[in-house]
Amino acid sequence: QCLSDLRAVRRLGHVELVLADNGPLMILRHLDALHADDREKLEQFSHKHQLMLFLDAGEEELSALSKSTPFYQSHQLKLTFSPQDFIQVNDSVNQQMVAKAIAWLDLQPEDRVLDLFCGMGNFTLPIGIFVHNVVGVEGIAALVRQAAYNADLNNLKNVSFFQHNLEEDVSRQPWAAQGFNKVLLDPARAGAAGVMAHVVKLAPDRV
């Protein structure tokens, strides 16, 4: 009903909904600049329903109508994210995936772990609880910044993140000089064929 009452109702695009641990968030795509009356109605709607509302005008940054930052929890860590970040949409399945990866890696206190295609640290940060140190590497700068922020937020001093093109030789990078005995790969649909030729140079015990 709220959207139907807007002046710009015929110039609205799609709506995205995400349920974060601290409440629902909505991204509203609008094709034209919103009138002040419309913004006020949306702000009132978001406050009334405790909704984190973001406006998408087709620009690089979203406009937030609320001050709350969405987050989800994993292994008692608080992971904040931007509505533009890639996250696993099914929280229950995500928790199972993280737990399974940790089990398969058989993490030990002395381990040095490399997480390639780490995104915003969905696996990297929980891994940091169990090991000596873990390095997350991702190609998208915004995700690297978000991951580093979450490491600081959770006081994980043994976790670090770097931006790097993972089609290039990862074994020659300064952050790889320490060596790693375990590697986690969680690539996009395109796969990790390009990086595997370089991962073998690191000679990890487990991938």
C-alpha cells in the first residue's frame, strides 16, 4: 500500500528483500528522482515497520533511509554487510557450509590458512577463531574493505585481507611469503581453474 501511494509509483523498478539478523531490509529501485513527499512517506514506513530501507537510483551508491547496518552472525561473530554485497541468501544453509568447510580443513591452532575468492570473509572470519593466522584474498575492493572492517569489529588480529586478481600468480605475492599449509577455495561459477596452477606452488597439505 505504501508504494501504491507514492507519486512515483509508475516509475518504480524492482524491490529486493533480505532478512538480516537485526531485521528486514529492502532495496527499492526507482527510475526517477523521488519527490520529497515520497521520501518522507518511505522514511515513515521504514520507522513504523523497523525496516532498513535503501533507495537505488541506478547510481554506484545506495541511499540509506535508516541508520541501522544489516548483519548476520556466524560462530558467534557479527558480520556486517552492505545490501550490495554478495551474501548467501539461506542463512541455515550458509551456517552448515561454513561448519562443513571448517571440519574438512581439520583446523589446528598452528595452521596458516589461505582463503581465495573470500568475498566479505564469510569463511575467513570464522576460520580465524581456530588457527594461527588466515589470509583472505578477493578481487573486489568493496568486499575486501567490508571483510577488513568485520575483522576489526570482531577483534580478530590474526585475520588479514588483500585485493588481488586471482588469475595472476598468487604464490608470488608478498602476503604469500609466509606460506600456507591449508587453502580454501570458494570461487564463483566460472571456477578456479586459473588459480589452481598457482596454488600447487604453495604446496598446501590440504585444499
